[in-house]
Amino acid sequence: MIGRLNHVAIAVSDLDAAVRTYRDTLGARVSAPLRLPEHGVVTIFVELPNTKIELLAPLGEDSPIAKFLARNPDGGIHHLCYEVDDILAARDRLKADGARVLGNGEPRIGAHGKPVLFLHPKDLCGTLVELEEA
Ligand code: CO
């Protein structure tokens, strides 16, 4: 059911410092920042030949990554994003197997303008998983 690894997301408290690390030290191509108020984050994508790294920084008062950064002040791997062909079919199959979909269970539009869903880490080997319809 899952396809390509679309991206690995790393939560950071200092987006400028993270950009300097990826662009200047590691020599990667880095996108402009994208503010996603409805997700409570600012994202920057690092383009790698085989996948992407999503740098995530909090936006607004009750950002969903604020608690994560309080526990991981240096930043850390936050989620993995897998591509699926049909996000509603994927969701229904996961729910039938007992996996919990975060939020209201309906896909939202993610950073690439495509529908995304997040799945509870407790149901997926301790890893927060994002599904994106590719
Ligand atoms: Co993501």
C-alpha cells in the first residue's frame, strides 16, 4: 500500500540555523520557507536526490510541535511521510486494522498542496507517520 518515502521531517526551534546547516554546511538545495498557519508550522524542504527532508519550526501559540521541541530542544526526527495512491482507501484500511488517525480523521491539505493524514505513533512502531496522496 505505501509507496515512496516522500520525506523525513525534522523539528527545529531555529529554522535559520537549520537552513545554514543543510544549505551551507551540507551543500543541499533548500526551498523558501512556507508558512502553514492551519498546521501551526513553518516548513522548508531540503531536496535530496532520492527524497526530501522537511525542516519544521513552530508557528503560533499552540503549535503541534511545541511539546516535541520542549522535550527535544536540539530538534529531532519528528515524522516520516509515505506516499499512497489513494489516501481514503489507505485510511480506511488502517482504521480497520485498529490504527488511530489523528485529528478528525479527514485528510487535510499539506505542504505540497496534496491531501495528508497523520497516524498515531503508538500504532506504527513508535513513529509518527504522515500519509500523502501522491
Ligand atoms: Co511532513
